[in-house]
Amino acid sequence: MNSILMIVASCLVVGITGLIIGVILGVSQGIFKVETSEKEIKVREALPGNNCGGCGFAGCDALAKAIAAGECEVNACPVGGDKVAKKIAKIMGATLSESTRMVANVKCKGDCKASPKKFDYYGSKDCNEVSFSIGGDKSCDYGCLGYGSCLKVCEFDAISIKNSLAVIDKDKCKACKKCIDACPRKLIELIPYAAETKVLCNNKDMGKEAVSVCKNSCIACRMCEKNCPVEAISIKDNVAVIDYDKCISCGKCKEVCKRNAIVS
């Protein structure tokens, strides 16, 4: 009899405890509930949901909150592009300003023929590990290692590896910047989608040293800089750099570049 009473008492204690906890949780939920505006919900539904961080926020939820609060532009999502921006602008009742579509560009033309390997490497096929452990097996210490760390983080199948070089498919690229963060050599940049002229070199060595490690390296001869009709190209850290706000894609810099470091 006593054992039955003890079981009943235990059940009552557990039940009452559970009820009390439930009441406390219910009250707490009401007190600490974070209000989500209707606009924020609609903006979140319009976003693609990749949570790539390319917008500079932690994810789509954070971006939606910032847009709804007026703390961010309606076209801040690089993945969604103009299509998503138009939807969000309509939700926010905002005027959509023109934006320039950006894509990733790999600043290297040193494939396996132009910049040969210093030795045979048989370790982990990851640019970061290769760079950290042995500094890289390519002759150029600034060039693409070609082991695909950028490819592994790209969610849009916009990167491939050809002849030990990362190649960007600009029609698939969403400018999420993940490849930029993944590259240990920091040789990936964002340029306008419409840009026809590109510098494909990141070598900061002086002329003779640059020539010795890659057949396509920039040698900072300044011929491109001197011949640009709109002063859109300059030399920084021994490498040619294009100012796309000025560039008219005339191709003059490519014509005078004797190293094939510039394409147009």
C-alpha cells in the first residue's frame, strides 16, 4: 500500500513540477519575445536563403532585419541580384538605385606551363594547407596554387580548376566573396561583370625576379600606365591595377603589355 502511495506521490510531484515549468516557459516566451515586423517577414521570404554572408551580414535573417529597419540598401543581396532587389524594393516602397553587377576575377595567368612547379607535391589537395605547410609548390609565390580551396566553398558551381589555375564562370558567379576569403594568396578580387579588360597577375616582385618565376608576370614596366588614354591604370606594389570607374575597355593597355599579363 505504501509503495502505491509513493508512486502516486511521485507522479503528482513530477506532474506539478512539469506544469510549473510549462507556466514559467510560457510567461518567459511572452516577456522575451522578439517582435518581427511584417516587412521583415516579407523581405526574408524574398531573399534566396543561401546564408552566404556575401552581403556582410551573418545570414539572410540578419539582412532582412537590417533592410526592414532601413539600415541597409534593398539591393544588398549579391546572390539575388536585380530580380530580388526589385521584389524587396516593392515591399519596402523604395526606389531601386542602379547597381553594378560584380563578379570574381582571379589575378593570375601562371598556369602549369607559364609558372612550373618547384617540386612534386603529394599531400592534401587544399590551397590553405599547402600554403601553410610548405609555402606552395608553384614557382611564383603570389600565384594561384590550383588546389581548389575556392572551388570547395563556391555554392554556385562558378569555379573550376584548369591547368592548375582557378577559373571563374562569370555568368554563374554571384559575388558572394566566399572564394576571396578562402584564397590564402588573396589574389581573387571583385570586378564589374561588364569589364572587358583585366590584369591577371598578383606578383609583387621586381622585374627580374617576376620574370624568373612566370612567363606571364607583370614587371611594372609602366607601359600600360603611360599609354592609357583615360589614366585608368597604375602600378601599385609592382603590379598593374585598373580603376574600373575610369576604364573604357579600349584595350590599349593589352596592346602595349609585352608580358601578356593583361587581357581584354
